[in-house]
Amino acid sequence: MVWFKRDLRVYDNPALTEAMKEGPVIAVYVLSHEQWDKHDVSPAQRALIVGQLHSLEKKLAELNVPLLVKVGDCFDSVPGTLARLIKEYSVTSLYFNREYEVNERRCESAVEQSVKLLGAEVFAFHDACMVVPGSVLSLKGEPYKVFSAFKKAFIAGYGFKARPVAYFPGSQPVIDVSSDLTELQCIGYDSEWLQQWPAGEAEAHDRLERFMDVASRDYKATRDIPGVPGTSQLSPYLAVGALSTTQCMTTALMANEGLLDGGNEGIACWINELIWREFYRHVLFHNPEVSMNQPLKKETDLLPWRNDQADFQRWCDGNTGFPIIDAAMKQLVTTGWMHNRLRMITAMFLTKNLFIDWRLGEQFFMRHLVDGDLASNNGGWQWCASTGVDAAPYFRIFNPVSQSKRFDPDGTFIRKFLPQLASLNAKDIHQPSLAQAKKLNYPEPMVNLSESAGRTKLLFKNLTQPTVPDEVRVG
């Protein structure tokens, strides 16, 4: 039996590949909708998961592997569900790919204990990372908390430690078990999201191949410009496991003559982003507290974050009076996705200018992102809030107006998501005058950028190191 989770694909799936070497296989996916609620899985991602399950069922059928979808309440129901199926189908071994978040790791541990009590074997694999978490360490044997150092070590050891892309499994003998996805009918989801983000491995592979052509030509030049389709937009497919990071890296290396650094500047730039994704997973693995609403830099828990619900709601609604911020928030809510440059701009505005707790922003993003992923989302938010890795609190504060002028110089992106400002020229659209804002029914800026940034710098400067127990704190 293969237990599917966030690895909803056939190609390059270590657990499936290894299981199929041993004989007939039954595939199982346990959908925990209450856990989805607890983990703030967005409507867009729920639709993509359901769509991906239907696509996966068809791909597995080509291999004579039936897929059973079972619906439970939360992770606590998973061990019992799998145990019942193991007994019903006389399963001799369970295969699955590991996840690294705290709740997921606890669930896996409970499943392993339950399965072994039944006399079945358990085989677990590392799939979400390109190299096994814990294998990229400093000379002192410690995990890295600075990306540049992690990247250097990753590149030095990648050729020896990387998991190769697993071969595409061959078909198995037909067994007397039929696929059953009927329980999916009780899961409510909006299928319109699948118009924007079509499900399926084929869709993911096509997007990857098309993007590599773009990356080799102008990715480095266009990736920060939200008004053009300069990024891969593969993150939703990585988040649900329709595509693996290893597949992406292998494809990039093939196009870059095997070089992890150097070579084609566009492809090398994208490889750098893949390593960032890897880095955040290793950070999460080594620091389980970040899965529990805790900052990586423990002393930042003493920061007196503002709990201003009105200001937070203005940020959520895209009514801050800063066009690039508001357009970005409109993009998130309407498309389920936000350009990476804009994620940084909006996150820094919330944490550094409004000085509102990064955890509120992190949760809002998860509730709307089709590519919601704890490691990447939490890593990005803590990076922006200067509570996590690579923290530089006195300098890393983006000015949204200057960022807007630099990366959306003609206001193309702003006009798309804030049509009420479309009549403004390329200069005024980044920061309308009070008269223009009033005439166009657009809000005035809700904060003075320089003053608010100065206050935040002072709060970080005055932060002292607290006494914190060595054990992981559970929030």
C-alpha cells in the first residue's frame, strides 16, 4: 500500500516507485478536512487537491494501481483508517514519503506504530527535499541559518547526496480492487479555481517545459516585474505534489549543462530559487517550533506587535493607500496567487510599517494562496519580519513606493488590479496626490513610511536577548 499525501503524482514518486518493485499496489489518500481548516488550506488549494486526486486516479489506473480516497476528521483518524484498510486488503507493507511539519511528523509516527502492530512493514522516503534533511550541515555539525552558507554547502555536496529522479514505474498485474473516490463528494470546493489552476501531472510538466524556455532567455530580467508573466508559477503544483523540486532541478540542470551555479544566467537564477525552497524545508526540519507559531529568533517574541484589527483589515482588503500594496492584495484574493516580489513588499509593509504581527499576515496568505506551503510561507514571512533566517532588521525594510516605481514603472500591474487608478500617468500612479485620491475614491496613505520604519528600527535596536529554555516551546 502507498499512502499518498502532498505527493500527488506518479512520476518521480519514491514511495510509489519502490512499492511497485515489490508487487501489486493499492494507493490510499486520507483527506482530513478538519485538518485543512486548522492548517488554513485555501479554497483554491482545496480545489486543486481534489482535481489532482481525480487526475492521479487516472494516471494510477494506467499502471493497474487502484486509488482509494477516505475522508476523516483530522490527523488523529489517519492511523485507524490505514489500519482498517491494511487488515481489509491483507497488506504486507506500507510505503510513504515523509513530511517535515510537526503535526505531520506526529501523524507519521502514529501510523508507523499502528502498522507495525499489525505485523506489516513500513518504508518511508524523503521526497519533499532534494537532499535528506540533516545532511547539509556546517563543519561544526550544525544546521545553517544563513542562505548563502547553506547554498555553498548544498552545491558542494549535491552531486553526491542528491536523490536522483526516480524512474517511471511500469504497470502491475491487475488486482481485484477498484478505485473509489466517492467520499470526495462530501468535500465542498469551488471548481472555478481549476479554470485558473488546472490539475494534472501533464499540466505541471507542460508548464515546467514552457518555463524553461523563458528562464533560459529572460527570467533574470523579468522575474521581479509583476506586470509581465516572468515567473514559473509552478509553486501550486509543487505545493500539492503534482511536481517535485527534484524534477525541477533535474530539468534546470539538463538545460544548464549540469551547472548549479553559473552558465545561463536565467536558469542559474531559477536554480537559486529552488535552493531557497530547499533551504526553508531544512530550516523547518531542524526548528520544529516554526511550525507552532514561534519565531526562529526567539528574542523577537518580546517585540510589542500592534494588535490593530482595523489597520490589519485595511491591509487584507487592499485599502492601504499605497497602490502597489493594494494591487498585490487584490491579486492574491482574486487569483489565489501573488508575485514573489509583491509578497515581500506587502509582508514588510505589514510588519515594518504597520508593525502588525507577522503571524497574522502568514495566516492570511495561507487562507488565500493556491500554493500555500508552511515551509516557504513561514520562511518568507519570518525573513521579511526579521524574526527568522538571514535577519537584518535595521536595513531590510522595503519602501513600497520606490519598489513600485522600480518594478512596475509604467503602472501596468497596478492598472490591472486597481482599474480606478488607470487614468493616472506613470508617475502619479505609484503615489496619487490627496486630490487625485479623493477624486478617484481611493484611500489616502494610512501611514507615514519613513516615520513608521524609523519606529520599527528603534524597537528592534532596543530588543534584548531573553532567557529561553533549550527545549522547543509548544504554542
